[in-house]
Amino acid sequence: MQRRRFLTLSTVTVAGLLLSRCAVPQSTSPPPRILTSRSGLLKVNLKAELKQVFVAGKQATLMTYNGQVPGPILETRPGDDVEIRFTNGLSQPTNLHFHGLHISPSSNGDNPFLEVLPEEGFTYRFSIPADHPGGLYWYHPHYHGKVAEQVFGGLAGVIIVRGTVDEIPAIANATEEILVLQDFDLDLRGRLKPPSPVFRKWGRQGDLIAINGKTPARLTVVPGGLLRLRLLNASASRFYRLQLENHPWYLIALDGHALEAPQEMPELLLAPGERAELLIPGSSPGEYRLMNLPYDRGIQAMVNSMEPSGTADGDSQEPVRIATLTYGDGTEGEAMVLGAGTLPEMLLPIETLPEPDRVREFVFDHGIDAETGQPFLINGKSFKHHRVDTQVSLDTVEDWVLINKAGMDHPFHLHTNPFQVISRNDQPEPFKAWKDVVNIRAYETVRIRIPFRDYDGQTVYHCHILDHEDQGMMGIIEMV
Ligand code: C2O
Ligand code: CU
Ligand code: CU
């Protein structure tokens, strides 16, 4: 109903479009600094170091990129070259991963096996393919064994690829807000608390939720305009179950890829590593809360038994307001942009993948790996450096059947090549989408279809609850 009412307002005029550009309201929370490519080259210096910052109104000592939490936004275009001169100012090894980008996983590209020692540097160099989809990607450390600690310490930043989707008129004219969702657990002096044993094992969480380092965020939509929300879950383990109360919003992209058409969403579950983009039409002036609702990823009983009062750190079982959506004041100028906010009927086509050349099964479970003693297993084994677990052939399509035998969610992530979810517990997915993270709920079976394209070499797949990954829930894939 909301949508129909909206579509009747669609008198897009050039003047309206121009006005809407001028009437784009300034966000009250200034977005993190944006580093943009120039004449086809994005050249940046990036330094990881412990710094004092303000997060959610508190002074904190966090791990930062260039002194910022979240790190600077890197903005590129298809066909760009990227050169990142990275310096490790931390007291432990680290590296960089470019989550979701379809780029080379080898040498100084998106290579998760690199080690950048303290005080050392490394220059990452890669090219974004000319046909790369436009969307929301991100960078974060991927040094096995330290990933959860470093991401939970604050290390994460957005990568935007401006592509075809950004040229769809309604989207080009929408106001854009990039929201990086992080959680922290700080002591009274603003230092990171070491996680309790339960959280260290099952996935560390903090009760301090920050959106671009602030909380709660303020979002503004112009009456008759469109707000494009671009969300990244950059938390190490926390899931966000988001609901915009009493106001419509429409999903337009997942994990860096546009959908074929906007989808109305009552609520949105965002597992660690996932991204989602939504359009909010400025259709019903008022003030609305963006809530994070409780979600049990399978550890709640354990957390409760630790602290029966239910007040354990990191255990928000209450709905929390994480942002407020307000309307511009509806002055004459703003009223004239009516119609600029019409939802696009179509976004971008998504190819239908051919039947798979090969089907594999991956079983996710807990236990003890005989060799490494690690508790998180894929096909009965925990991660081991230099052991290739899965070898695939380039230019083939595979179905992976991801079977979760544990009573806990495991969001599965594959580097380099995105995939499409075919079914969950044999129920076909309601609409086509490209993904790079898919949550496998407790005891669920998810079937995904992956085309292996363009890049040979080795990379990884893993659970994106980063404590699980650090404790072995990862495998090496070789593309030949
Ligand atoms: Cu976002 Cu292998 O990770
Ligand atoms: Cu990744
Ligand atoms: Cu997991």
C-alpha cells in the first residue's frame, strides 16, 4: 500500500532532480573520511595502530586504520587500479583482506596468507575488473588466529565500487548513508576488555553498539525523496536483526550486488561480514526508530547459564534503538522534489547459473581435531596452513551443500567468487541474489551455486564468526 501510494507521486522532472541534489540533507553524523580514486588510480596510505578515539560518545583506545574507527572509506570504480601502502603499527602481525571483491587472491592482491609484522609495511596492488559490480565491500585484517581480536578491536573499513547500479536515476538521486555496524566491550578507562571464556570460544560480543563510531545514528529523509542506506556488519560475531518501526523500506542489494528488483522487508538479519542496502522512501513524515531486535545465534542459553541475571556483557536481549529516522522539515524547496523518490521498478538483471559441473558437501560441526586440537570443524577437520582442502577447476560451476550439524549459526563466507543461494532445507530461495556470506542456521542445510571465474590460486572459505575462524573453521581452496 505504501508503495502504491508512493508510485502515484512519480512526476520526475529535471528541475525536481536538480533540486533534489541540492536538497540532499547533511547527515548530522559526518561519515568517515572518503579516499577516492583519481584518473583510474586509488593510491592510499593505510596504517593500523592503537589510538585514542571517541566511540559512541566514550573515549576509547582502539585499533584503528589511520586513526579512525571505522577506517576511511575507499571509493573506486570498475577498471581502477588500487595501490595501498599499508603499515603495521600494531604490536602483533596483521594483514589486509578485501572482502567481497572479485580480484586476484595471489601475490600482493587479496592474499589472506600474507604476514605483515609489527613495524613493517606491505604494498597491496590490484585492479578492479572493468565489469566489476558496483556495491559495498570492505577491508579488514585476516591474519589467522588474530582476526577476531583485531576486528573486534575496531579494524574495519568500507570499500565502495561505484558502478552500473549507481547510475539508475532513482539511486543516483537518492541521499546516501553508509552505516558501519560495530560492537565493543570497553573497561571504565576505555580499553578493550579481554573476552570472557564463553565469548572467546563462541564469538566475542560487546554491549556497546556503534554506527560509524556513534550511537545512536540520525538519518534524515526528504519528504518525497529516497534515502539509500548501505549497511555493513563489521562486528566479529554479533548478528543484527534490524527493523525500521512502522515505516517501509526496500532491500535493493546484498553483499555488494544489486538485486533484480526492490524487495519489501519486514526485518533484516545481518550476519557478520554481510552487507545490505535499502531504499527508504520519504513517504510518511514523522520520526521512526531503527531497532536492533534480539537474535539468538545459538549461544544464549550458555550465556544465561553463566550469569543467570541475564546481564552478562555482550548479551543484549532487549531491543536497542540504533538509529532514528527523521524527515527534513518539508519546506517549499523540499516539497518540490516529490517524485524524485519513486522506487525504481527494476534494478539490474542477475544471470541464472547453469546446472553444476560438480556437487560437494561441507559439514560444519564442533568437536576436537585430532591433529590440531581445535574445536571448530569443517568436514571433521580444523584449518591447517598449507593443506589444500578443496581443489576446483576454473570456468566450472559447483554446488556446495553446506550442512550445519551444530546447534549454533555459522555464517559461511567464500573469498574471490560470489555465489547464489539455491535453497535452504530444500526450500528454494524466494529471489535471486549474489552473496559472499550466507548464514547457515543451527541444523540447517543451505545449497549454494558458485561459478569459479577469472582467477587461479589459493584462498580460503570460513565461518565469519571470527572466533570460530580463528579456532579452525576455515579451509583452503585452490582454483586451477
Ligand atoms: Cu570478511 Cu575471509 O573475510
Ligand atoms: Cu572475505
Ligand atoms: Cu561459526
